[in-house]
Amino acid sequence: MKKISIIVLFVLAYSYLHAQDTYFIQNIKGIVKNGSNTVKKGDKIDATSKLTFTKGALLMVSSQKEGMKILPAKPVSSETAYTLADLLPKTNRASTRGNFIQNPKYFENYFGDGVYCVFGDETQVKVNLTDYPMNKDSYFSLRYDYNNEIVDKKLAFAGDQFVISKKELFSIKGKDIDSSEIAEFALHYHSGTKKSPNLVASFMPLFISVSQELKTEIGGMVAMFKEETPENRQKYFNDFRRSIATRIAAENAQMPDEYKENLNYWLEKNFDLKAE
Amino acid sequence: MKKRILLIIITVINAFLMLLLSFWLMTLPFNNGDELLVIEWGSKIKKIFLGLEKKPSKEDFIFINVAYDKQLTDKLDDNGFPIGKQVITDRYKLGHFLEILGKKPQNQKFIIGDVFFGDSVGLDPCRNDSISPDFRLYAAMKKLPNLMLSYHLKENDSIDYPIFRDIPRGLSDYTTTEDIFLKFQFVKYDSIPTLPLEMYKFLHKKEVKKEGLFLLSEMNVLLNTHILDIKIRNYDLFVAEEKYKMDNLENILSGVMNEEAVLEYVKDRIIVIGDFEVTDNHKTIYGDTAGSLLLVNAYLNLRDGDNRLTVWLFLYLFSCYALISYLTFQKEKQLVKWVQESKFIQKIKFLRFLRNPNILDFVGNATTLLLTSMGSFLLFDVQLGILYLTLYLFIIRRVAGYLKLYE
């Protein structure tokens, strides 16, 4: 089973050097655990703490010995490399990513292997039915470990889309459960013709509630550019999309710097705004 | 024989003259721009690539970044009328922080407040202020005898006093060469002490007086203007694996740490409050460096005696200058002769200009002076900045030729 990347810090060499150090947790992005407890802003931990980070998660701490630190620490270049790098010409890199799952290879790109943010309480994911037919015997499930028990949640579907719902995912036998207790989620595809399911992606779903103020603001913006020409509308949509994701991230401190999200689905569902 | 004795006397006199000129050049607030490259790469090779430097203790300092702790306040025109808003460092936060420090004034060794308090801030009705943040800040400052504020000179060189007149202060201005900071002057205009000097006097209980081109401290002669050895650089604050302790004021006052924890956080350290990221960065030979860091480095140079004139440095310079003088007063310089006769140089087109004796003399002098400077840096960690002596040597050789003083 492919696991969500976990980074374990402190327990060895680092704790040896800084065993007496105290860390005040100033801010968190993503999900960080100290043993089995989720780390919260304002917590005080020491250097022997065993921390686990979901992919992309970050901690801002004030260390008694070193001042402000971001954990996990990034690899540090030597001052020689840093000085020489200053002499080299700077280059930029651009990247693109697909919006919907068209075939198997896009699963990993779509969910990544870190945090997948779901704006709102549910999202639908469109798949290619030729590769992933969905019916009574063939379906997707999200599997997780809760209190040492494996829970396998069959995901509802309609047509060529399956549904990830917060309510469905975080309830067992009709009772709500604490999602912070779950470290990883694995998306499986159950094929009616095969005995064992296929793991297609691992990620940590993070359900994000968007404030009414921001929704009202977005609604106003959408109304403003509905009158525009298709070319302008497309251009505005592209710019608008990124700025909305940034605004939502600013409202939600737990969102890590690196995440995938269902923004297109959310915009379409809430504002009838389609990516053209 | 007489001529040989005369030559020795002239050589010694000239070496002394060069020594005096060197000290004078070293006291100038600027440097020869052509020498920058040598100083820059000499420093980088020695300090960074070869790692031949001893870093100051990381236990001595805590750098508190206020780059993003801002508030809006009225901008007044020359007549005192509000003409809009300006962004200043948040005085509420500073006041709160200093109030905490004031509960144990001796908890921290020293506090550098490298924030300029130029204009007053009034009551903010949105905060239901009953007392101006300036009063609160002032009251907190008065409880801290080891606090020193920085201030600047206006464009016309008059003093731009901070609004808190009776809080100890030190000048924090410096000059640049080709927009790059290189030299720090500890006393400006004969009598205006800078913050690092005042800090040194406070922390080490030492008297430092300016006498002519130099500073006198106990039995030591110090250079007043000095090519600063930047021991703590931006790299050490933001990139290095083992960084110097730095935090944002926002974090310290976030409530995550209670007052006791804050006092423990800064205990026994020199607290440096300044903008380390946005507005107060200066180009140096090591790249951008925060202004507050330059003040700290100037203090460290004083503390470590980097600008002290030692007998060994004096002897080294005198020996080098005596040798250069001796070569200058030779009728025919061996180097000139060798280059002019060199088939190698004759073959390479772009080096043919060196066959001109005047150019060659100039280049030769510049090279020997740069080598002297590099030797001083390698042996004594003192950057000299003496390239202007090239011109002096060029002239003195021609004067000697005119007076027929050549051997």
C-alpha cells in the first residue's frame, strides 16, 4: 500500500544537539502530530518530541535556542554554494496540471500524495468510465485506519463521477468521528472482475469551509464578468481562480503551502462558473 | 656611496610618508571603486570559501524583526498639517514589548532600538486609546537604562533627532562606495558618536576619544574609519543551518509565550530590534545586509579590536612600503625591463600596451599595493584600501627622476 509521505523529525541527531530546547508553536499549516496528538497553535513541545508531518505540512515555532524556525527544515546550502548561486543567471519554471481525471495516469496528478483540499462539505470527481466503470460491483472506496481498525468507505457515484463527502467519510455506524485521529487515506478502485482492489491514490482530504463574506465577494465578481466576451471571461477566470484559492488559503491556516483542491468543482457548484 | 646612503634615507622617509598617507586613506569614508573587487573577492575567498573566520557567539544576540509590524499614522507637512498617511513601525507593539522587558531591566545585556521615531503618533479612537502609544512607549523606554536608539542625519547634515530626546541614542549613518557599504566611521564630524561606539563604551565601560585621525581607548590606537569585517551576515540569520537567534515581534507577542517566557527568551542577550527584511537593507560585498546587522558588526569590530593599530601591522606596512620605495627609486625597474623585453608579451596583442613604461609603472605599482593589501588581510584581518597610493608612487618616481635621485 502506497503511504502518504510522513516526515519524522527530532528523534535522533537533532534531539541530541538540542535536547534542552523548548519550542513554542506559533503557527501550523497542514496536519502535524506529536505522538498521537494533533499539534495546535500555542502548544509547547521539546526537542525530543516525535513529530509527524503530512506532506506539505509546516510548523512555525519559536525556539528558545534558535528563535523562529520553520519545520521541517529545508535542506540548507553552504555559504559557498549560496554565494556562487548568486552569480548564476536566474531561471523560472512554469507548470500545468489537468482538471479532471481522464485516464488512470491522472489520478496521482489530480490528488497528489499530500493534502487534497475539499472546499465545502463534498466534492465529485469525474473519471473515465472506460478505464474505471462504476456499478454495483465496481466502485471506488476510501480506506483509513481508525482506532486500529481498517475502515473502508464505499464512495457513492452518479454517472461518471464519484462523491467524496465529509459526512459520509467521517462517520462510523451513524456516529461522527474525530478526523484528526486519522493519519492517511487511500483511494482504492474495486473492480467487479478482480478479487483485490487497486490502490489508485493516497492523500489527506482536508475539508475547508469558506466564509460567507468571501462567497458573497466571489459572487459579486462572477456577476461582473459574466457580461464579458468569451475571451475576456476565460482570461478573467484564469486570474480569478488563482486569487480565490489564495484568499481561501488565507482564511484557513491549516492549509499547507502545497495542496491540490477541487476549486473548479466548487466554483461550478456554487457559482455556475465553468472553466472554459 | 653617498648616493647609496641618500637612497636609503629617501627610501625610509618615503616609506614613512606612505604609511601616513595610508592611515589618512584608511580614515576616508569612501574607497577606490577599483579596489572593491579585490576586497570583495579577498573577503569571500578567505571567509566563505576557505572558512577562515571565527563567528561571534550565537548566545550573545537575539535579532527581533519588526519588518512587518506596521501601523498607519498621519503624515504631517512642514507646517504640521496632515496630508495623508504613512507607514511606521507599530508603536503599540514596541511599547508592549519594552514594557515586558522593563519588568526585569537587567535581564538583557543591551537593547538596540534601530527604529527611527521621527513623528509623533496621536490617540487612536478606533482603539479607544486613553493614552498615546508614544507616551506608553516612552514610559517603557525610561525603565530600560540599557536601551539605545538609532538616529540619522538629514540631507543637509543637521541632526534628525528622534522624538524621545532623553533616551540614549547613537548615530547610525554610513557612507557607501559605488552604492556598496564598505567602511564604517565610528565618530562622524569629529564629535558625533555612532551607536556601535556608544554601545561599546556602555557594555565595556571604556572611554574612547577621537584624536586627529584616530580613536584612543586606554593605551590602544584605533582607526576611526574602518573597512568593516561583516562577521554576522544575512546568510547567518536566514539561511545557515545553525542560525543566529531571530524572531518576529509578532511571534513574541502572539500570546503563545507568557511574559516570563518572553523574558527567558531574551535573557542575557543583546537584543537588536530592527527591520531585517524590507526597508533597511544595504548592499555590501556579501550581498544585501540589514542595516541593524551592520551596526552589530561595527560593534563586534570594536569589541574584537579589528580596527586596532598593532605594532606588527605597523612593521608589516613599513617593511612593504620600504621595499616598494626602494624599487621606486631604482633607475631602471627590473620589472619594466623584463616586461619590455618579454617575447611572450610582444606576441599577445592585447598585452602590448604594457610595453609603454608609464603604463607598466602604473600597473606594477597597483599590483604591489594590492598584494600588500591582501597580505595585510590574510595576516592581520585588516583591509587597507590603499590603491590611491598608486598615483602617489607614479608622481614621486617622476619627481625623483627630475631631481636625479635614482640610484
